[in-house]
Amino acid sequence: MNIQLEKMKQKQECERRKRIAAEKHKEWVQKKREEERRERERKLSKEMAEKATRELEKMQLQEKAEVKYKEWLKKKRAEEAERKKKEKEKEKEREAELQEKKARSEKIFKEWLQNARNKPRPVLSGYGFPREKSAGLYLYAYVVT
């Protein structure tokens, strides 16, 4: 009986150890799963943070590009306005020069006209020759060869 009692105790001890080992294994597996879950969450969180950072950088870059584009556009419009202003000024100068030239021309023409009225007119003679020499011209014109 002693031997049976001892075998029974050994068997109970063995079952208790198995139970403890199974519980420890179960705890270890549960702990491992929990660690893996936390690791996945941490990785996911890290990826989300990196993605958010990239998106933020992309938005900042886009805003910066937009600001630069607006500055460029503003500069181009200012240059265009300046160019148009210079063209208008040149056109006004040309108009003023033309007006001045026209006024000068009219003044000179009026002076010439005034002087032309006051000048004695030449006596008109046939074909621009004095009367006594014009006959010779006719002789040469009708010579038959």
C-alpha cells in the first residue's frame, strides 16, 4: 500500500507539474500574442505617423510652390504692365514728334507760300526760250535726214 500511495502521489505530482507547465505555456503564449499585437500596433502607428509626416511635407511643398508661383505671376504681370506703360510712352512720344513735324511742315509750307506770293513771276515765253531763239528750235525739229 505504501508503494501504491507513493505511486499515486508521484502521479498526482506529475499531473500537477503538467498542469503548471500547461498554465505557464498558456501564459507564455498569451504574453507572446500580446507582445506581437503591441508590436503590430506600434508598427502601424509608426507607419501612420510617417505617412502623415509625408503628407504634411507634401502639402507644405505644394503651398511653397504655390506661393512661389503667385510671386512669379505677380512679377510677370508687373513686368507686363511696365512694358505696356513704356510702349504707351513711346507711342505718345511718336505722336508728339509727328505733331511737331506736321506743325513744322505746315509752318515751312506757309512761309514758302507767303514767299512765293511775294516773288516776281518770270515772264512766260514759248517753251522756256527767249523769243528770238525759239525759232531755231523749230528748224532743228523738222529737219529730215
